[in-house]
Amino acid sequence: MTTAIAGPAGSTRERAHANRTAPRLKQSRAPYLFIAPFYVLYVLFMLVPVLVSLWLSLTEWVGLGTPHWVGLRNYRLLATDVSFHRALGNTGVFVMIAVFVVVPLALLIAQALNTRGLRVRDLWRTAYFVPIVVSPIIVALIFGLIFDRQFGLLNSVLRALFGTGGVDWLGDPDLAKVSIGLVMLWRWTGYLTVFFLAGLQAVPKELYEAAALDGAGRIRTFTTVTLPALKPVTAFVVVTSFIGAAQIFEEPYLLTGGGPAESTLSVTMFIYRAAFQRQQFGYAAAAAVVLFVLVFGLSQLFNRLFGIGRATS
């Protein structure tokens, strides 16, 4: 009899509980449904290619048929491959140019553009940003004409000023690296300047006023106020520049094709050459895995050194 009375009451409470919890469950699931497309795309286009590349690096495959499992043989061949070592060294040079030349120059230009009283400031900002929107093919054509040994603009200027010319900018192994560095400088400085300029405009004016009251000059104000305030922006720019330079491909491929004598061959060009010119897809995948490990490890090291993502006091 007790059970007969408690049954309907219990079911009523259960229905009331269910009516209360159902909207809560829907609300708690809603955020996951909204962010689910990102994770689905991330798995499909990031994790799956990485895992497939890792598996492919342990095989020998020419692009057709079934890959043949070879274990770590591709990595052992890379360890003794002179071309791969040369590509790593060239990429290291391009990274050094990007981090220690392009980034400081972008900071100085941003500081100049942020100066009070500068006329047509927006025009200067646009002019510095234009190179990043120009097609790499157009850039290669323009700089190919500039660096031309016989009719290039650079050699014409040298002849007019110093009476000498005929410098083989793209044919000499050392000068070819310098030429690629100049193209990087022209193309990426303006893009990084935008980040520094945004960071400079966010620095509180009270800090500059306090520095002026203390009698600080321009250099002291720059080192004690501007640089510390720009630390998060600088960290972001350095890490992104490092990653971009480590993956450099367009500039050396279009200007020199990796030559002369592989003096401008980058790691990404080495991967492209192995995969699509020599049909060594497993070998190319092994080189890509090595590049990924190096870039990821050094990026994490930079993140720890610069404190990216940590709250500032």
C-alpha cells in the first residue's frame, strides 16, 4: 500500500527533476557544439596529416602503389646527407637574418612612424605594408631585374657611384644568401612594423611623461620605457619570424632555385625536391618531421624565455 502511494509521487518528482535538468544539459552542451567544428577541422587538417607524415617517414614510397616499410632508414640517411646538412645551415642563416636584422629594423621604423608631428603618417604606414601583399612571383621578377649581373639596377648604381659593377649577386654562393636576405628584409620588415606600431600606441603616455620628468633622454626613454612595454609584442614577433624564416621557400625557389651549388637551398626546398622532383615521399616526410621537431622545440624554448602566455605583473 505504501509503495502504491509513493509510486506516483516518486514519478512526479522524477519528472520534475528531469524537466529541470534537461535545459541545463542543453545549455552545458551548447558551447561544445559551437566549438566542435574547430576541433573536427583541427583533427582532419592538422593531426591526421602529422600522423600520416610520421608514418610515411618510416616507409619508402614513390607516390604510387603500397609504401614499403623501412623503419628508421630515412632518418639514418638524413643524418649523413650533405645536402640536408647544407639546407639546415642555409635555413639557420635565414632565421638569423629574420630575427636579428628584420625584427630590430621593424622596431626602429615603428618607433619613427610613431613620432609626434610626422606628416602623412598613414601614407608611410601603407608604403611599408605594401610589400607583404605583393605576389611572391612579382617580387621575384622585380628583384631578378635588380640583381641581374649585366643589366641590373644595383650594378648600374654601383657603376655610376664607384665605377665598378658586374657583381654576380645571384651567381656567387655568398652573395646569393645576401640577396635572399635583402628580399626578406624588403618583404617582411613592413609587416612586422605594423605589430610594433600597434604595441607602441598602447603604451601609456603617463610612462613617457614620468620619464621626461626624470630627465630621461630619447635613448634612455627607449630602453627603460618602450622596450619593457613592448616585451609581449616583441616576443610574439620574434617567435613568428623564427617560424616563418624556418619555413622559407618562395624567395630562394623563385630567385635562385636553391643554387648556386645549393648555397640557398632551404629545408622546405629540400623537402619539395625530394617529394615532387625525385619521388622520394618517405624521405621527404622524414625531413619534414625533423623540421617540425626543430621548429616546435625551439619555439617552445623561445616561449619559455620570453614568457609568452604568462601573466605580466
